Amino acid sequence: MDLLTGEPVRVRPGVQLQVCYQAGGQPTMVFLHGGLGNRFNLRSQYEFAVAQGWGAIAYDLAGHGQSSPYPRYSIGRHCRDLTRLLRHFHIQKPILFAHSYGGPLP
């Protein structure tokens, strides 16, 4: 089974993100891909975190991969989506691993 298959998570009306979440030890690692990328870009890092028994989450930012698009894009919208995902999975004080466009989100 591919750890990065994921499942859709509705973060607000009209927006579903394709999310891979593995519960584990704290703190949870959150992997944020760059522009034009998707959750698969950070496969090695995600799989390593899971193999260590750490909590891990990777997802397609809105408008990327299998996540639904926005009518307008902004860092603020992506940041709110991240906050909603953290609440959805009850993740507190995560470690964020961000690449390129994912960097400004934290």
C-alpha cells in the first residue's frame, strides 16, 4: 500500500485537499511542497518520518495534485487551510518541512 495515496479532507465549502496522515510520536512532521508540485515531491521525507514512528502529514495544496482549485490564490488562503488541517487532525506544535512556495505558509 502506498503511504501517499491519501484521502480528501474538506477544509471549507468547495475546498477539499488530498491529505496523507499517519499518527505517531510527537511532534508531528508537516510536509509542504512547492509551487506546481504535489505531496509526492516529499515522498522520501514522509516515508522516513513514518518509518521512525513520528506523526506525519503531507497534502496537495489547493490547486495542486488532487486537491480542488481556488477561484483566487493567496498565501493567506493556503495558511488558513494548513491551520484547519492541523485542527482537523488535532496536531499541536508540529515541525514544518517546507519547500519553495510552501515556505511562506508557516
